[in-house]
Amino acid sequence: MKYLSRQAVEWNLPSYLLHAVVGLMLAGSVLISGGCTDPSHGETAVSHESSEVATAEVARQAREASTQGEPYVEYGDSIPDVEGGVVSVERLLEEPERYIGQTIRAGGQVQKVCQKAGCWIEIGGSGQSQGLFIKFTCPIEGRLIPMAAVGKRAEVMGELRIIEISEARARHYAEDDGRSPEEIAAIIGPQQMVTMASPSARVFGLVSDGEGIQ
């Protein structure tokens, strides 16, 4: 304040102008300190929110990109990024009894996807032979796994099981698969199925654009 008074004398400033200058400087200091100390308002809060959005976006992209740089989308819990330890589905289906009760990570090609809601996929198998059946909770609306997953490489992880499903359930899955009425009628009695409990799936070659998965 003494410095300002001395400057006012040197500049020959009237007292009312001096008071105005001091008032403006004090007001400016309050605004600056308020912006720095209150992170819940103004520009500081916007920057903090932007940082959180950016972090979420990075996490989403990381979930959709494998360690080899190939895009993928996961369903269920995230599968750990570890090298090795992946059993081919073809080998698994040759001796499924060998792996019953074990948590297995298996890889193969997606052969089928539920056409109605995308709530299940079948990996491996060919022709009339059955593949590894991976079932997720059916979405309330829309699709879960897109039909574009057919033919894509996939990895799944879960506890291997061999279960028996009823004739009605087997026919229901056949309808989901788009089979003909004749093929559905040919399903008689309970059917065995190789599947996984609490499965996770990673389908390579699928990319999320924020509105859907392609």
C-alpha cells in the first residue's frame, strides 16, 4: 500500500483513482485464489471432469485392444493377459472329460451366435458335431454379441462342465440358431452339452464405436 501511495504521488494520481486501482487489484486476487482453492466450481472442476472422462475412455480402449494390438471385445469378466496356457477348443472337445471341473482357457473360431439376442456363442465343432457352448445372461433389450462374431477368433475362460439339457431346452437353442422345423423336430430326448460355468469370452476383430459393436 505504501508503494502504491508513492507511485500515486509520482504519477500525480487523484485519490479516487488510487482507490479504484486498489479495489480492482484486491478483487482480482480474490478471484484468482477462489479458482485455485475450490476444485468443485468453475474451470478447475471442468478440467477434473475432463480428466475422468479421458481416463474412462483409455480404460475402454484398453479393454478392446489385445497385447498384440488386435482389437477385441470381452463379455463377462475380463480375461487376464497372459501368454500361453490356451487349449484349442478342438483338443478340448476330443477329451472333454479330462478337463471337467477345471478352469480352462480355450481358443477357437466362433461357429454360431444366438440369432435372437446374441446371448450365446458356440466355438469349434463343424458340420453336425457340437462345439463348446458359451451362454451369457440374455439382455433385457437389444443384442449382446453381434452376428459379426461368426467366423472370428475367440478365447473363452471358465470351469468346464458337461451337462444334460432337456429336449425342450435343446429345441429352444436350435430355434435361436435358426434351424429348420425339420431339424428342430429331429431333436429327441435330453441332450449332452459341453459348456463352461461363469464364462468369460474375448472375441477378436470386433470393435465398439460407442453406439454398438461391429
